[in-house]
Amino acid sequence: MTPDTNKSANVAEKMKTVKAAWDKAPSGPKKDAALKHYRAAEKAHLAKNDADTHKELDAATHALA
């Protein structure tokens, strides 16, 4: 696996993990905030901006905590 492929796989795996946590979270302001960050992460991922994707996924995880 090339380093770029490995990074993309890590980002995709992290997105799946955060989405699963979001799916399990109870409705409320924390879940709403996490969704905003998750959507921003999706946009960053489509733009191939791994740094922003990780930042937004971390923010989504923090919002759910």
C-alpha cells in the first residue's frame, strides 16, 4: 500500500468510526453539533484535504463526548 493510499484508508476508517458513534448518540444539541462537524469533514474529504478532515472528525468526536 502506498503512503497516500494508507492515509486515505485511515481517513475513511475514522469517518466510519465517527459516523457509527454519531448514529448511536441520543438526539440533542451534542448530536446536532457533531453532525455539523461530520458534514464539514465530508466536504474536506471530498476536497482531499486530510488535515481538515481529521480536524473536523476530532471536533465531531469531542462534540459527542
